[in-house]
Amino acid sequence: MTKSKASRRLADDHNALDQVLKELKAALESGDVKTSHAKLDLFWARLAVHIRAEHLHLFPTIMVGMREKTPDDSYALALVASEEAIDELREDHNFFMRELAEAIQMIRTLERPSDKPIDLEAIKKIQSTVLEIERRLVRHNILEEKKVYRWAEIVLSEQKQFELATEIERELANRPPRFSAETW
């Protein structure tokens, strides 16, 4: 079975997010607060846009498709499993956004005049948060790519898959105005 266009686009976005995460980790490792702040803000915004696409379009569309495909008890377990998986993903999304918001608040306090020493403990705390997010993202992305994204191909008609891909693409292109197209 080939991946739907929406599934491919979301998986490609995972790869783009991974690249920003690598750049963020490198900036934190070097102690470059200004670049760390910029990369953390970019990662937070891109992940928020990705999550928005899933919450507004992917998850509801899949659940409607699942319910339409499971009119009798023979698929009841599949429907329950899909609801549980999506609930788990939503919980992860809440965790990511909460932790990144705290990291953003913390890094804002580190921007300083050049004569003030870098707060290494705060940098280490942010690094720890970023590593925890990265660990959880690995499991999270596997669940999405190996299960949830594939459900789109199983439960949606070609027309519904096309409509979903269009909506996903529109959401992912909807960058916050503080980011240039080149930065995004």
C-alpha cells in the first residue's frame, strides 16, 4: 500500500522538524543563547503548526472514516484502538507544547548584555527539556507514521484523501508572520 499524500506530507514535516531540533541542540550545546532562542522559537512554532494540522484535519477525518467503516461490532476493537491512539497523541501534543512554552520563557530570561555571564544551569535545564521532548517525539512519530497516518489510506476514499492532503498542506504552509519564508 502506498502512502497517501497527506501521510507523506506529515512524515516529511517530521523530518523537517528533526532538522530544526538538531540545529537547536547544536546551538544549546555551544551556549549561543541568541541562536538557541531563535531555533527554539522556530521549533515550537513549526511543531504547533504540525499539531494544528493533525488536530483540525487528520484526526477528525480519520475518526469519521473509521466510524463509517465500522458500522457493526466486527470493527469495534479497531475503532476503540484508533480512539485510544489519537488520545495518546493528543496527550503528547499537550506535553510538547507545555514543555516548549516553559523552555521559551526560560530562554527569554537568558538574553543578556554581553558583559553578563551565561547561566549554564538554565541552559542545561533547557537542554534536558529538549532531550526529553526528543525522546518522546521518537515514539510519538513512530505511532503516527506506522499506524495513524496509514489509517487515512485504509478508511478514506481517494477523494477524501485528496481533500485531507489539501487541508494538511494549507495548514502546514500557514506560518506565523514573525517567520520569513526562508526561515520557515
